Amino acid sequence: MRLRAMAKINLGLDVLRKREDGYHEVRMIMQTIQMYDLLDIRKKSETGIVLSTNLPYVPSDERNLVYKAAKLLMDEFDVKEGLSMKLTKSIPVAAGMAGGSSDAAAAFVGVNRLFRLGLSEEELMKRAVQVGADVPYCVMRGTALAEGIGEKLTSLPGLPRCYVLVGKPGINVSTKLAYDNLKLDSIQKHPDIDGMLRDIENQDLKSLTSKMENVFEPGIIRQYPVIQEIKDLMEANGALKAMMSGSGPTVFGIFDDRAKMREAAEVLKQSHLAKTVFATQIYNRKDHA
């Protein structure tokens, strides 16, 4: 069985407060895009889980969320057969695009199907939060409002058709660094998430993109000005808006015209500002129901 583990971008990302347990309360609008890792899974007669990856620096044991997710379900349902999994990464690692979480989500979906465990999407999502805050969303996919630590999800109507240009500079940013750089009391402006929800309801892409904001951006851009350079380049070449995704450093630009996006992709490649340049479109649940 082969599954696609799709990347996500954050159209709006707000951090409201730090909770007593150390986690941060967030409010985000998440969107799946058609950029994906592949997870091949099959049963094997010997017990246990074997995972291989195409990147030498990606772990293939319990440290990998794919392994964790598969083991969690197999332990719970006392699956006696073994499992062989091959993960082929295309989503950049440590890039603010939930690659690892999406891989784990694919493992949950795959193991459920392969061993006919009969769990609904909702039941998978309940278990997924044990592996990571973004994993339930990656099981659900599409356009969603995420609240709490990211685990409280509300499915939203899909966005109007639009195109996404992804540019990741050759740097990695840890989520911890992003939070360390975030001074909650000095956030000048919080994203207008409620306004964005209305724009999605009204299918108004221009108004929606004009409100796109990410509270992590200023702190990370101060350290890595290349992020701002990529944003400026995308917007100068036809993006309605460009923004950093998640805790960075990946930048994405939203375009209402595929040809414009392709031209911008060429300009970005020639600039050598981004190590990874990928032109794609959004993924809507309703188109794949």
C-alpha cells in the first residue's frame, strides 16, 4: 500500500498564551498542499516493525514518528503480524511544513487499513495527538481552524482554487527556537483569524491573503533576513501574499494564476535564495471525498 503524506502551510498563525503545562495556546488556519512524502507499507511474516528512509539523517527507529504511530496502533490492537515501511521524503525536514507529523498520520491511516482495524477518522485523530500536536490535523487534511495546542480542529470550507509556490532557504529553524524568540507581551499585532474565517466562508481569496500573518515571522526574520528576501521576491513576481509557514524557515506564496506562479518559480530558482523551490496547488477535502 502506498500513501501520500501531504505538507501543510499556515495561512494564519497566532499564539495566545503560554499554559501552565509549558505548551502554548494557538489559533491557526491550516491548509494542506499537494507536496508530499510517500509511505509504502506492507505486512511481513516476522513480527516487529522495519522502517527504512531515503535520507541518511532521518532516524528509522522509535525516534521516527512513523514508527511511533505504527507501534501505538499495533500494540493497542495486539497485531501479531509484522510491518515493513519505506518512507521517501520530499517535504523538507525541519521546515515548518509538518512533514514528520504528516508521515505519522499516513502511518496511522495505513496501519488501520492494512490490518483492517476499523477505526474511523475521528478515532484515528484521538490517538494521533499522542504522537504530536499536528498529527490529528494531518490525518484530517484540507482547510481547518486549529485551537488549543493545535489539537482542537474545526474543518472549514475549502479555499477557492489557488496555487502555492514554496521556497525553503538552506537553513533549519527548530520550533523551540521560534518560541524562544517570541515575546508574547510584545506582539504588536495579532492576525485577524476571525476575519480570515469570514473570507473563507465568502470564498474571497484576495481579502483572505491580505490578512495572512504569522506571529513567529518578525523574530525569525531578524535572525534570517533571507526569509524576507524570498517573501519580497515572490510578491514582486505576482504572489497575492507571501509568508513564512509555521516556525519557518519555509516561505510560501499564494497565487491566483498558475502561469504567474511558474514564472515566479523560475525567478526564485535563478536568485539562489532558496535551496528548495516547489510549485504546486492546494488540496481540498471536497475534491477528494
